[in-house]
Amino acid sequence: MMAGWVYILASKRNGTLYIGVTSDLANRIYEHKQKLAPGFTKKYGVDKLVYYEPFDRIDDAIAYEKRLKAWKRQWKIELIEKANPQWRDLYENGVLL
């Protein structure tokens, strides 16, 4: 079982991006999709899971999230496209179990 997850949500392909960290990825994405999480993602309709990465330690996940947030937008897009070229919603396509 993973201790932490870093994830990227998008509003659409090449749309608004959101980077987050959580210890329960499935539940957190559900909260975003149901608009239960107040703030940025609810306001801008950012709820499509396009990238995620597991970590054995939550502090490593938090450190990686902070690094990703500092990246240039193009680097984030390249990271997504390397893992998910079609920008599929990994939550709705059953990739996330």
C-alpha cells in the first residue's frame, strides 16, 4: 500500500492544471469530481485525472509535489503526455483502482 500520491488534474487537454498530494488517491479524486473539495478545482472545473505517481513515503510525495509546482507549464505538459498521451481521465477509464 502506498503512503502518498502526487496527482495532476486538468480541466481538458492542455487546459487548466492542478497538482495535489494525498494519502488516499481514489477518495481524493472522487471528492474533486463531486465538487466536495472547495477552492481552485471546484471554481475552475478541474477534475480530470491525467497523471499520478505513487510514493512509499508521504514526505517524499510532498517534496515531489512542491518540485512539480515550481516547474514550467511546458514541462508539466510533457510529463503528462509521456505517461498519458491522449489525456484520458485515468479515474473514469478504470486505470485507477
